[in-house]
Amino acid sequence: MVSKTIRHISSARLLRLYAGPVPVILIMVCAVMMAPLLAIAVTATGDTADLMPHLLQTVLARYVGNTLLLMAGVGVLATLFGVSTAWVVSRYHFPGRAVFDWLLVLPAAMPAYIIAYSYTDFLEYAGPVQSGLRAMFGWQTAREYWFPEIRSAGGASVMMAAVLYPYIYLLTRTAFRQTSAQMFEVAALAGRPVFWSIALPLARPAIVAGLALVLMEVVSDFGTVDYFALETLTLGIFNVWLGMNNMPAAAQLALIAFILVGALLMVEVFARSRRSFQNNGTGQLGVPMMSASPGMAVICFLVCLIPVSIGFFGPIVILLNFVFTGQSGGSGLSLAALTQQSFSLALSVAAGVMVLSVLVGMLAVYRSGRLGRLLAGMAASGYAFPGTILAIGVLSFTGFLDNLLGRISDDLVLAGGFFVLLFGLMIRFQAVGYGAVTSGLKRMPPHMMESGRILGHGFGETVRRVILPLLQKSIIAGGLLVFVDVMKELPLTLLLRPFSFETFATFTYQFAKDEMIEIAAMPALMIVCAGLLPVFIANRALKT
């Protein structure tokens, strides 16, 4: 009797697709969240004053070429770091393996622009490395010796790969450990190389998915390419918009960049859809472990030590040296004020994102059909847009709202205020909160909502008393991830912040750009520390 009642309620829910006032709220919320994304396309149709043909003839090819070159360099190095480290910690017993298993995820807490600032100060001509070499060998000028140029496409590739490889490492390590052990044993009995014949082919979907995420981060990066003066699409958007004061042309460049991001996003989704290919076997899972010979143990140790040293320990030591030698500080803005502004912004965005994510998630899952879930997913697509691109859409949309509000009162102005920054960051990171909520809902037993209705509770009462308590951990995890992402976000905050409003990221950027990274060492360390907790959470969640 109860099962028949549940089936009846489920059928009635399907018939109520977009019926009643609650689904209308879903449509309105999704429309507001998608409006800035659509505003980018609308802005791109504006008059560029013949600037776009000029860009086509002069710098556009260089923008695209440098972007593709940087993607290739970072992609190759990140794949090399991620796959090699995932394999040695999954396959071999060697001294320090258990420690490296979690140490290798630490670079994910280090923003790419911070590692670029740190190493540039350390390795440039006036830095301690080259100064020490000149003092040691008696060289007087740079013409007397060769030293690799850190501010180059190659230097940027190494810097970014050293902090982005954990995307590939985590997914590949999980793939290695979820593959049937019997398949590796069969390959070994047949005399085939286990890594090339079994491990690598079966982990390919995970590697491609991680690589797609890495390349999306490369396309989105602003701080590193700006500091290294690499003319990529992201920096080109920034220069055309603010340097040439031409937002339509910047929007057109933004659409070109989004084509790259969209292609990578489709690759990532396709690769994830093939995850089942990894686990066709039965029985014990994971690569059979073997003890490494002394020589192999040294190689495994170095394979793990190099990327984590470049991507985490090196920058941390450089920044700590600035702090302990008293070079950090003296900026005119106290650390307490900077902390208050950074935390208030991050907490506000995290709270707003999670409230909207719970609202949209509940309505999309329990009060809508497939179309409602599609709308909710589209509203959370802002994460696929780099910050410089999204800033164009946010300012275009809020400018449109300002024109409407100006007809009501001259005192109502949104542009340049805290609300615009808050709104932009919420759109940017809505996908993070929405993903946490929907993953929590998927883990719940089926028919939880229908069971509450049978007990006489309405929709709101069932959500409050049954669903939300079960979602508590997902909400906290999602809010924490949003909090950290906001603390690290640079381009969107830099472009939308109110006058004299600084966060850890913008403060670090301003002083690093003026060649005074030592003053911003403590805020940079605060960003890294804030990113450590979610890194440990992700490592624990993906560990089998």
C-alpha cells in the first residue's frame, strides 16, 4: 500500500512540471544567474570602432598562439608530474612513500601567481641565486654566463605545472587503485609491461579528465601571465578592455577564450563518462605493490620530491624567509584590516552560494523534471568562465540594472559597489556549491521527500526536518570550498572590487607587480594556509 502511494505521489510530481509558484522561483533565480553570461554575447555585438580588424591584423594571432603554447607546455609537464607520481606511490614500496602519498597534493593549495612571484624574486638577476653565482665565480655581468629566463613561456609552464599537476595526480591515483588487480596479474604472467599495457590505457579517461581541468586553469590564469608579460587571450581581454577602453572588442576576445574552455569542458565531461571503463574486473582492486630495489627507491623518491618541492616547499621557504627576516609588512594597510576584508567577502560569498545552491538544488530535484535540472545546471556554468570574461558580463548586466534603477531614483547605483563584487563571485562559484548539494542529494535514500509527505509534512517542513539535516556535511564542505576559492580568486576580484577594497589576493598582486613581493609575503602565506584544508579533504575523499 505504501509503495503504491509513493508511486502515485511520484507520478503526480512529474505531472506538476513547472506548475505552481515554487518552480517559478527556480526560473527567476536561474535567469538572474545566467543573465551575466548572456550579457557577454550581447556586449560582443556592440560597436568595436574597427578595433577588432586591427587586432586580427596585429596581435590576435599572438594571443591565441601564446595561449596554445602555454597550454601545451603546462599540459605536458603536469601530465608527466601527475602520472609518474601517481604510479610510483601506487606501485612501489620505498622510504617515504606514505608521506609522499599526501604531500603530493599540497601544491594544489598554492595559487599559480604566488609561486610565480616567489620564484621570480628568487631567481632573477638581482635575486640570491644569480647574485651568489656571480660572487662565487667572479662574474660581473649577465653576458658572462647563461641562466634560464624565469619570465618566459617556459618558466610560466614550469611554475603552473608544479601547482596544477595534483588534478591529474589525484584522479590517476584513484584510477590505478580502482582497477582490478587480476588484470595486472594477467599482464605480468604474459610478460607484458604492466604500466604500458594495463595501467596507462585503463587510466586514460582519468588522465584526460584531469588534463582538461589543468588546461582550463591555464586559460583562466591572469596573475602569472600578467606578471610574466605573456600576451595570452586572458591578458589580451584585460588590455583591450581597460587599456583601450573597448568592452565590445574585449567581449569578442572573451568568446574566443570561452570556445577553448568549452571544448576542454566537453572533453572533461566525456572522459568522466567513460570512468566505468576503469573497473571492469572483479575481486581485489589496485595495482599489486612491490618492493623497490635500492636504486629504484632513490628514483621513486626523487620523482615524488621534485614536483612537491617546486610547487610547495620552495615558495613556502621563500615567503617564510621574508616574514622571519622582517621584510614583510609596512604597507600602510594592517594585516588585521586585510584579514577582515578578505574573510568578510569570502564568508558572504560562501553563505550566499550555499543558500542559493540549496534552494536551486531542492527545487530542481524535488519540484521539477529534467528541464528544471537542466536550467539549474546552466545557472551553475559560471565556473567555466575565466574571471576576466565573467567580469565583462557582470558589469554589462549590472549596468543595465543601473539604467533601470535610474528611472526610479538617482540614488540607486550598483556599479562600483560591494554588491557587484559579491554578485560576480557568487556566479563564478555557484557550480562549487551546487555540485556539493546535488552530490549530497544523490547519496540520500530514494523517496525521502515522498516519505515525508506520507507522514503529513509539507514540502518546506520536509526539507527543514529531514533533508537539510542529512545535507549538513555536504553544505559545510561546499561552503568551505567556496570560501577558499574566493580567497584565491584574483582577476574577478581585481576588476569588480570597490575603491580601496583589498583582499589577500589583490594585495599580493599589487605589491608583486611593483616588485615588492616581500611586503605581501604574509598575505600570500594566508592564502596558502586557507587552501590546505580543502586539499586534505579532497585527498581523503579520493583515497581508497
